[in-house]
Amino acid sequence: MSAHASPHTAVEETRPLISGELPSTPTMRSPRGSRLDLASSAHSTPRPTTSHSTPRQQRRGSSGSGKGGAGSSKSKSTIYLYIAAIAAALLFIALFERDRAFETIIVLFGAGTTLPPPTSSKPAATPFTEAASSGADDAQVVGDAPKQYVFVGGLQRSGTTLLSRILEQQSWTSKMHVQDSSQLDRVAELQGLTVDEIAGIFKEGGVEGKFIQDVYPYQYLLEMVGKGIAEAADLVLEPPQTQAEADRMRTDLLNEWEPFWDMSAPVLVEKSPENIFLAPLLESLFGGDTSTFVFSLRHPLVWAIVIEKWIGPKLTNLAGLPQRVELWFAAMEIAAANAQAATRSTMFNLEAVHRDDFVKVFSGEDGTPAFEDAMDLDQESKDLIDGSLSYISCWLRGLEYSSCNRRCSASHSQ
């Protein structure tokens, strides 16, 4: 476990969390009215083997992948004073009006660069239109009915499992599940792991599509960036060059994925954190009229604290909190760009998740399925805000927050 970061810990110099040099993007406002600003997988359980995907060197900067978050003239003391000021203001407001606390930290992080709208602004495409639309020829057909696909993505520990669980509660969806033990044998052989290891991974984060296929390279963001194998931009996979290659890849993927779905459902859900990087490839394979991308994001400071326990001693490039915040910005810039480029997409702010956001995507109009109130999303949002505040509060005291025990505990690094 990496050394526990606190506002008083010396770290390497890094880019400031707010930078006036960042390019601006369209604005996304959360359901609570706050504005989250962006500058630029992890799988819930780390995969012990090294990724076999090949980084594309042309995407890398001249500084290389092991830059460790450096690249700013801001002093480290200024950065940590800034972080401390954010956390202090957050805790002060939390004493008086807890519901406003997270909105305040979001505003304090604001720098004029923002996420795209929560739903695609392209008027021509409506989620889950009938196969008779302009893209009908490319619709995926299983049996007699064309299927729709929802791809869930986001940084690991930022809400992808929650989003897929919300979607699973809908009567018209199917999320991936292990149907029999032979499937575990197949995946274990595919990934070079034991059956028990695969079962543990699936128990923690559910069945993720990236694990159960060999059509595109397996990618694990934390391991690849933490070991200096690649940068976030290297995980973006471009669409195939020919239609024949796209048809082959789509057929092979469906052959791998279909046994894990209930194929009687009209909408099939696939969750892999790295889908934020794979969106261009997946849309090229499954078609814009039959694909919807649902991305989650969590506040960068909270995510950098939460993910620390998944950063082992070998992931040295992510040992410090500034490096993890730097990765958040790089990954979310790519996610925002891919969400904008997709025909149908939406991005959910984890700390402000609300049923109205789902209704915008699944409205029950124009051939879309209607969102069903199968979960208390207001309570989910409250619990998420409470958890995020607790993580920051414990971190300021040099402790770790235990979500299981709901209390601060001594840091493992102490």
C-alpha cells in the first residue's frame, strides 16, 4: 500500500488541479444544480497479471509514461494548501447543511472547463429507436428481434457497478451473469487465472465484458498507467478499417457475450470500466442506432482517495494523490470527448445521481423503454454524498474511511 497522502505530506511537483490553460468544453449541470469541471478501469478487483495490450506510441507525449504527475511550475505546497482549503470549506459547510457540501467542493474545483451535456445533443438520434430507422441494416439481430446495447463505463470505484445495477432492475434489460460453472472455466483459461480468482472478481464487480472475450485487447487502466506501460490515451482503440473486419469482430464478440445474457430481453447491458476508452470501437461494431453509452464520474479528490487501497506497491506511477488526480483529468477528458462523439450517450455525476437523469434517456417515448422506479435513487444519492464526505474527513485526519464499518480507521501505511 502506498504511503497515505495528507495535506501535510510532501509529494512530487504536479500540475495544479485548476489550470487556466485547459481547453473548454460544453457544460453539464448536475441534478442538484452544481457544475462539475474537467481538465483534460479500474476494475473493482485488480488483475494480477500484466496486460497484454500494446500501447500505441504515437499517442504518447515526448515526456514518456513515467512522468509521475510532474509538469507544472506550481509548488507542491500551493497545491496542498489548495486541497486543504477545499476540504476545510467542505467540512465547514457540512456542519450546517450537509446536502450542499459536495456541491461546494465541486464549485471550488471549477476552472471554466466542463463536461458535455448529460445527454447527447444530436437531435436525429433517439435512444432505442425501432430497427426500421435509418440504421436498421446495421442492427444486431438475435433470433427475430433486433437487440439494443447499453455500454456502461467509468473509472473503477466511480459508480459503474451502481449504474449497471440500476439498469438491471428494469424489466426490459439483461445484465451479464454467469449461467453455469463451465463459463468460469472458459474465462479462467482465457485470462490465465484460476477459477477461484475469476469467481472473486465477478463477485466483487459483476461480470465485465472485457474479461470474457479475446476480440480486443484486455485493458486494466490502473495497472497500465501505474506501471508505466501506457498512458490513458493509449487505451483508446480505433474502429476497424473495413466493414468486413467490423462484421467479424461483432460476430466474435456476440459469440463470447451472448451466453452471459438473457437473450429474451430487448436491451442488453455490458459493463466494463474501460468502455470510456472503447466507445468509438464499440459503436463502430454495434451501430449508432443500437448502442447507448452510459458513463459515470466521481469527484476527482474523492476518487483519488478511494482508489488508494487498490494501488499496490508495483503501481508506482500512481503512488501519490496528485498522480491519481492527474489520471482522473486525463481519463475524464477522453470520456467526455467520446460521449460527445457517440450517437447516444449520457454521463452521470455519481454524487448527484437522480431518477430524472434516467428518465431523460429512457423516457418511454419515440420507441424508447420507460424507466421504472425499482430503486430509491434519492437515498442512493444521499448515501453516496455521505460516503464521499466521510472519505475526505478521514483523509484530513490522516486516517482511512472504512465503508463497511462506516468509520475512520488507521491507515495501512502507518
